[in-house]
Amino acid sequence: MRPGEIVAAKLGRRFRVYPHRNLTLKEAIVRRRHVRSTEIWAVRDVDLSIEPGESIGFVGRNGSGKTTLLRLIAGIFAPTEGRLAVGGSVGSLLELGAGFHPDFTGRENIYLSASIYGLPRKLVDERLDGIVAFSELEEFIDIPVRTYSSGMYMRLGFAIAVHIEADVLLLDEVFAVGDEAFQRKCVDRVLQFRERGGTVCFVSHDASAVERLCERAVLLTQGRVEYDGATSEALKRYHALLAAEESPEEVRVGLREWGSGEVRVADVQVEGAEGPTEEFASGDPLVVRLRLLVEAPVDPPRLALELRDSDGGLLASSTLDLDEVGWDGTVGEQSLSFAVGRLPLAEGSFQLGVTLTDRAGAKRYHRIDGAAHFSVASSDGARGMLRFDGDWSSDGVEVGAG
């Protein structure tokens, strides 16, 4: 096979699940006739052909078989049925800190992980400085990784994975952890890997990341291929599966958007007095510009714009019935803007969420969390997250507070 090529034919992986997970040796012997397993097919009848240099995303609900499929490609699991062939070497980041020894330092774990990938020590010596620099962990590289945060684990693991120069790179929710700047750097590095002809298999609930990295996507449902084709269509079908749920469980592992798709948010941009920006001073004006894409004629939707803190906590929201701004339901693009004359924020990092529903709120056309991000710096010594402005008075004498 050519390096980077992946071919699967009628691929399946079955697991046996036992109702009693913790049995003593005595119980296992005495009750062996009474303990019956249940067969679960995590992946079934999967046919795939991936060319060298392709970037393919795998999407689907939790339990649809995405991670199992990547582990089959990585060689962690053997197929129960069917055939799977992978050409060339495989680099993977399927679980934070997989293969790390908690009592080893970051430097020692680089050598440990590299040995698992089959890299000789001499080659690791040559790439060590680049791995450490990419991870941005220079100050912590010689302390045990058990002291690392989950974000630091991800940084180190990703840095190792992208420096082994494999033919196939497997990534499973690796952008769900870490700060935004490092996530951008990771995406750029994956794009460079793809440009060099490497094959990328990417699992994520983040639609924007899948669209940026992958021109092709596979939607899995209960272990089977539901759709294989254009990324935009795969994501549209995936979001439609989630449309009826207020808060799908996938949110906690990185899902940012979902909905039935008749109307969706195509772009959200934040502007200041001098144009697009992500940095504001307390009290500055702010304008949110939204571009909506109407895929099918619907009655005027209801739009909710949410202001949230960096952790996703709701601070405020504004709701608009779109017939109030001349909604005509024409298929195509619609543009809107929301202006705030004076930001009631003191300091901190913030994000915007947008939801489009029908008038009753029963049908969700599109919801996107973290649609835009911006930060606010205090301009007059104000502290906290919100401004607490008001007027003071004493003995009938009013004093303006700002």
C-alpha cells in the first residue's frame, strides 16, 4: 500500500459487556455459568477508502463508533470482522497523556512516547528542542507530569505527535483542551502536515475545526456509516440529529453548534469604533454583526444573542423576533447588527452565543456557542466583571458616579 493510504472493507469491532464489572476470582469461578455477556458492535460494516494526503473528519453522536474506528486504524484494537489496511507509519493523539508515566518528567515522557512510536533515541535528540518549544512547557519540562494540568498534558502529547513525521495522523478531540492561541497553533501545524502530503483522520464535535481541517467527513450512526462525502453536508446531517435537544450531552466534550439547519448563523463578527477587533476598553461602544444563511423558506425566526463569560456562564441576553427587522424569508443571506453604545463590562474575557428558533422556541434551527470572543480591559480602575455604575447622594446633593 502507498504511505498514508487507508482501506477498510466490511470492518467491524465487537465488544463483550458483562453486567457485573467487579468480581472476585472466587465469584468468577462460582458464578461463571450465571454471568452472561452482552455483545455490542461499536463499529459494523464500515467501508472506507482514504487516499494519501486526504483530511477526513469523523462526526456523530457519543457512542457512534468514532473513537473505536480511530483505534482500529491506530492498531490499538484488532477488527472482529472485515479487513483494514493502513499504509506507512501512524501518529496518534487519541487520549490525553496516553502512554505517559505520571512519575516521569515531561522530558522523560517525550523519550518514552517516541519509543512507543518506534523512533530511535538519536532522532528524538535532534527533535527534542522543537518538541519542547512547540509545547511551550520549557519551565515545566523537567518536573513529573502528574503535576501537569489537562491542558499541559495535551500540549505535550500534541507536540510529540506532530514531530514524529508519520504518514497518518489520528486526532481525537485534541482541541477541546487548551487556550485559544495554542489551539490555533495546533490547527496551523495540522494544516502544514496536510500540505506535506500527510493523511489526517480527525474526530471532533467542533464543526468549525472539522470544516477548516477536512474537505471530507463521515457521519457515523450506531457504528455504521450514515454519510460519507462533503464536510458541510455531513455536519448539516449531524446537527439535524441534535436539533430537538436543548443541551446535548456532547456539549461537555466540545460540541459548539447544532440545529435542523433551515436557517443558520454563517458568521459573527465583533467591531469597535474603528472596525473589527477582539480588544475593548471598559465603556467602549461595541457592534455585533451577524450573517445568516437561509437554506429553506420559514416563518420569521426568533434570534437570541447571549453574552457569556470565558467559562460559558450566562451574563445577559437579547432576543429579537426577526419580523421586527423586515424578515422576508427569502432563501439566501440576511445581515443583522446589534449595537451597544457603552459596554457595561469592567474587565475580563467574554464570548457570544447565538440561537435561532421558531417563534414558539420549539424548533431549533441553529445554536452556536462561542461564536465570537473578545476581551475588556479596565479603563478607569473598575474591577470585577461588570460595571456597577450609579448615582450617589447625600443630604439632597447628588454626585455623579460616572
